[in-house]
Amino acid sequence: MNLASMVDLGGEMMNLASIVDLGGDADILTDYISPPYGNGPNAAFFTYTGLRSLVGAQPSNFTVYKASMTELPSLNGQSVSYAALYYPPGSVNPPHTHPRSSELLFLLVGSLEVGFVDSNNKLIAQTLQQSDMFVFPKGLLHYQYNLDNKNPAIALSAFGSANAGTVSIPSAVFGSDIYDPILALSFNTDAETIRKLKSGITN
């Protein structure tokens, strides 16, 4: 075995590949994880009806309808979750990442401009039409934009984690408590510009 692929953990050598494997959802040794209450799971425990609110909905802002472990506890240990996304005309799902999962997006209605930036800062972008699919690799910065100023778009996203997590870049940078001088230096601007940017961000 290549010594470069080994790491010393407190005197014990471990293959780096086995460390990487720990980055996803943990495998479970049972069919499912039972709820910590009641007499055990029933059909209702495995059923989620929260996406019904999408039917006929026409929100004025970009809206995500999640079906993750928070909303559906029976997903715990199953390494999968789901989301429905509604894009009003001309709206954007701002640049963000999912630190614990890749994303497979399926466009049900409309068209979308989508893209991600890889670790070499290369933008991979595509215009999707109805019934197209697109993969956003795990942890990479990505976005979706409804180019159509008249018609909405609707997409479904599948995740390889029960809790993929979302880090919205605008909120994480300008909606956090990072000091203005640090952001000003980072973006090669002044503190007043940073304050203006912060005032436009809602967490």
C-alpha cells in the first residue's frame, strides 16, 4: 500500500480512503430507526404529506418545500431526502452548498439556468428544459435561476443524505457576524459597502 495514502492516528495507521468513507450518513444495522416514542412505527411514521402545500401554490418568492429528516424522522439512517422547489418568474436560488450530499435536480415545469463552480473555480453551467436532470456534486457552490420573466419553474431535488444541510452564501457571508473590516479586506472594498450589502440580506 502506498504510504502516502496512510495517516497516523495516535499511533495507529489508517488508510485515507477509509477516513473519506466516514463523510456520509452512517450505515445502520437495522431496517430503520424506530421513533423514540410510542409502541413502534406505523405507516404514518413513514408518510409525509407536507409537499401537498405545493399543489396550486404560487408563492411570490423562490420557495423550498423540504422533506428531510427534520420533517420526516423516518428518514434517519436512510441516506436520502427530497425537496420541491418553486421558482417564480425571474427568481433565483442564490449560490449555496450542501456540505453532506450531492443533489440530483429534476425539472418538472419551465426552464432553469443552473450551474456549479468546481474546486478549480471553473463554472459548469447549463440551461435546462422541462424533464431535464442535472447533478450538483457534493459540497460544491451552485445555483439555479429562472430565466423566464413570465412563467414559473418547478423542480424536484433528491439528496444522498437524510440531512444534506444548506449553506446560503449571501446569508453566510453578509448575514453573519463576521466583522465588517474582515469582509471589506476580503472583497477588496470598504466597510460602508459591506454594511449596505448586509442591510439587503435577510437570513
